[in-house]
Amino acid sequence: MGKFAGSPFNALLQDASLAHADITSRPLTGANPVFSNDLIHELRQPLGVIDSLAYYLELTATDEKSSCHLQRIRAMVAQTNCILERAVGREEHCLEPEFAGS
């Protein structure tokens, strides 16, 4: 996070990383599996839109700073998708790619 140290974006990423670590360390217990699957399905649609928009913006980004921010957005979407996979016990489908600058 080096060159973005002290920026509000960096603080947001740190908060998201801490929340991700907290959520993924706790097992999902007592949840209604149908509710969980429906909720996960509904969450994936906006995540897919966010990922697609970030991808297309990244293709047209002209500066490294914008490209780095867009890669971070895509990394956060991938982490969120991984959390959703773990929530329904499909951890084997969970891939957390390493993005540049993460």
C-alpha cells in the first residue's frame, strides 16, 4: 500500500482487509442454507457489475494510479466472492488471486 500511505483509500482498504480476516476466520453456524444461498446469489449480481466496470475502466486507464485503484477494486470483489463461497461451504471454488500492489 506504500505509495497510497495516508490516503483515505488506503484506510478503506485496511479496514476491508481487517473485516475480511475477521469474517473468514469465523465459521458460518446456524444459518438457514436456503436463505444463505439466496442472499449469496443476490450479492453476486452487484459484485459482478462492479468487477466488470472496474475491468473495462482498467482497459482504458491512462495512468498507473488509476490502474492500481481499479486493480484494488477487483481484488476486493474477488475477496468478497471468496467469502461468499466459504459461507456456503464451497471453499474449493475459492480463489484469491494476488493483485499487484496488494
